[in-house]
Amino acid sequence: MIFREKSFFGHVDNTISVLEDGVNTLILDTRALSIEDVGLVEAGGNTVKPLLFTLPRNHPALGLALQVPLPEGTKKGSQYTIRITYSTGVKSGAIQWFEPQQTAGKLHPYAYTQCQAILARTLFPCMDTPSVKFTYSLQFACPDPLIAVASGTPDSNNPTKCPNGFLRYNFKQNMPIPAYLVAIAVGALKSAKIGPRSSVWTEDFYLKDAVFEFSSHTESFIKAAEGIFPEIGYLWGTYDILVLPTAFPYGGMENPQLTFVNASILAGDHSLVDVVAHEICHSWSGNLVTNSSWQDFWLNEGYTMYLERCLLSVVMGGEEYRKFHLFLGYQELKRVTKDLLAGGDVEFTKLRPYLLGIDPDDAFSIIPYEKGCCFLYYLETTVGGKEAFLGWLNSFYLGNLRGTITSHKMREHFLQYFASKIDPEKLKSIDWDTWFNAPGLPAFDPSSSLVNSYSESAEKVIKKWLDSKDGCDFSPADIATFKPSQVMFCLDVINNHIPVNHKILEKMEEVYKLSSKNVEISNRFVGVCLKSKYGAAVPACEKILAEHGRGRYVKYLYNCLNEFDHNLAVKNFQANKHRYHSVIVNAFEEKLAK
């Protein structure tokens, strides 16, 4: 990799097996790549026979199809290794580059990859679909003294010195994974142990905070997940965490053996470690058993949300806490569904939206997460409870280990598994087609079964905030015993009662210190302030936009700031876009151009 040119260059060897007679062309996804040569690696690997190749079709969202005619005599069972020599370009959406001054340490550059959903094709030529899973080995060289990490097992000799002074790193992933889970990061990284099979990697600036944040929960979450899947266990060996700069566009990314997390979750009080619980669950849902298409993305994220809440129940707060988070998820599902319908995005409120020819990132929302989780909770209530449902899930995953699944396969397995276990009329009552394909909110409203002490105590504070005339009756004791998720819920409800009196907002900040280190809370509070035209919140908003890059934070605040003052939103976006991921820049480039 060359930081100066912002480019990766080298070659990728695709080892392929022909599954059917009549196949004569290898087709790979590419985008923003410069293809230099294509060749057939001959026996022994010492010679490469040149092959013709074409890039005949360009799609604005999907890129170019690299077509390579296979040798004459190709038939079912033929095996080849096709070598493609290439380089990435500055428009490679998978790679984010940081100049030294953009990092915490200010001395060395930094780069990382983010391939989900279909950005792997901008990193290397591949079959960039979750339906194709593969093992891989990676040999990678970067400038000394930088450290490289990747989504695989590192070689025990890492690093070795190259003749040009670069450091060579080798990694191997022996579990089959889809292309979007290939991940690399390079920077001035340090590591520390946080558990018997886990380390945290990050810049020195974040290391102490990261060790504190993750040491007490990571292994507990892994063991809790292993308890849910007793016949499977954790099959990946190590589980490490890489804390990325706050410009990372997501809270976390479930890259195998190396979860990427945003430094914004280092709240200092373990209040945002649910992100780690979520990514650990992906070690089963998504990584081990994978949705076969992006239309079935809910099989990845809906299941993971359901499992995350099971882990929170075991590790952090019991069954009531799980149900409170299910309750929060349903409230967010209602809000997002309403917003999407109002914006005309009816298709994207479906559990299985139509995505042919569409970049899946354009459809990204919490719908597959929360509507999917809501459906699974509905199934749980239908079959007699969590234990019965998890029994089925164990069986379903055990039968599809290292493979891919569809909604149809899930339905057929579910009906077969429970055919002799519950009343057949209950199974017949499940309206699969409506759940899978109907837009909007489901008919099932779980709210009444999820109300408990967590939500009831939060409702009392909400009522106090809404009824107060000037905030003089507010006290820190109001929320002193709250979990952060309860405060978030309170602010989400207040967001439905815009505008809020400026005296109330001023008092809320004075008494509760809502512009806190916990960005989930400060982001919500600042949004409420901007929507209420409370200008005193602008400095706090600008601070968040300058320090963070996670989509759920900056997208929300840029929309709020744009409504408050378009010119101010443009000014902040233009000042900060150089540090945002392409996913974020593309979302606002046109709206906030001037």
C-alpha cells in the first residue's frame, strides 16, 4: 500500500471450481479498480499464462463486470487459479485514508477498509455477494513502523522486513466468509489483552480507555452467546476489537476475529458496550450463517438484534432489561417507518425490499434490524417463549453452519421443526407473506407485553419534563439511577413534542448535563434543541460533527442543522467532509454543496 498515492496495488489469486458443464466465463465484480493483467496460474504456481479479459458493462451503482474467458475444455469439476494484477484508485469506496493530522497521535497516517455492503469490489476483484463464501490468505506490506491487522489469524512471524524497508504481514481466514467481511487496517496501532481470547487494538491515545471499556464485558458476552448455542460454540478462535477513529461511519462492524468499533463508544462508563454484544452475536448470525442476498439482510441484522438483547439479559440486566430493549427497538421502528413512508420510501419499509440494480447502502435503515427483531419476538410468543424459540434457532444454525440462508429456507425449517411441538393452528396463524413483503408497520404490536419497571420509571420523568413550566422542579436525582438507555428513551419521546420551551432545554442541560461524553445522549439532546430553534445548542452540535463520523449521529444532526440554518449546515459539512467516509459524503454532497 502507498499512502502518498492512496492506493493498494498487487494481485489477487481466485481459486475457482466449475460446478456445471457449459460454464465458459468467470465474472467478477469490480469498481474503481485499474486492472493490469489477468492470467492462469499454472501447476506449481511458478508460471502465469496470460488470459484475455473484458470489462464490457458499467453500472452506476454496481460498477464493472470483469469477464475472463476460461480455457478450452472447461467442464464440470475443472479447477483453476486466476491471477488478477490490479490497483485501487482514489475513488475506492472501501478504503478510508487519514493524514497524520487527522489521527489521534498526529504522527503517522492511518487507513482502514469497510466493505459492507458491496464495496469489496472497490478493494479487490471478487464475487461481491453474500451468497458466495470463501476462505482466504492475505499477504500485505505497509510502511515501517505501521502495524497491520486483518479479519483473519495473523502469522506467528508477523511482521517480516521487505527489501524496500516495508513490513510484510500474513493473515489466514480458514472459515468461509463473504467478500464484505474481508477487512484490513493499518496505523500506529498498539494492543492490550482484554480477555482470555481477546485483545483490543487502537492508537495509543485510546488504548487505556479502550481496555477499561471492554475488559469487563467482552468475555462475558462471548460466554453468554456460547450458552445460547451450546452445540456450536465460538468457532473463530480469537475475538479481537479494533477501535477506529470516530470518522468510522458505523458503531461497529463484525469483521471475523477483528470487530471494528467506533471510538465514539468509549463513553467511560460501559454504557455503550451493547455495540460489542451486537458484533459478537454476528459471529453466529451473519458470519457463520449468512443471508444469501441483500434482500434478506434482515436474516443477518434482525437475528443479531434479537440475540444481542438475549446477551444483555444474561450479562447486564435480566429479562426485564431484555424486554425494555425490545420495547425501545419497537419505538424506533415506529419512528423510522413513519419517516420513510412520509418520504415516499415505501419499498424500504418492507422486510424484504426490492433491490435489483440498487446499491444496498441506499436502502440502509433500521428496518431490517428492528422489524426483523420484532418478527422474531412475534415468533417467540407464538411458539411458547424464548427457550423454545432458541431451541429452534440452534437447530436451524446447526444445519446451515458456514452456509447461506434465505427467508424461504428459514420458514420451511421453522414449520418443520415445530410441526409436532406446538398446536398446528398456531403455525397456520403466522402470515409469512405479510411479514416478509408488506410495507409499513406489522400488525403485531408488542408494546403491552414489554412495559416494565424500566419503561415505567422513564415515563414518569418524561411526564415531569413535559408538564414543567420552567424546569425549576428538575433534579439530578430524577435520572440518577437510570441506565443510559432509559435517558435515550426519554429524549426520543421528547423529540415527538417539538418545539420544546427554551427555558426547559436550558434547565435540562444545567441539571442533567445531557451534552455528556455519551454521544448517544448528547446527539439526541442537541437534535431536540435544534428542532426547537434553540441556538445555544449550535456549539455542541458543531463539536459532535467535528469529532464524529458515525452515520446515525452525523446524518441526524446535519438534517437538524440544515432545517435550523442551511448555511451553517453547509459550512460545517464542507469543513468536516474530508474526514468522513464516502458513505456519509455521498449522502450529503448534493444537499449541502452550497
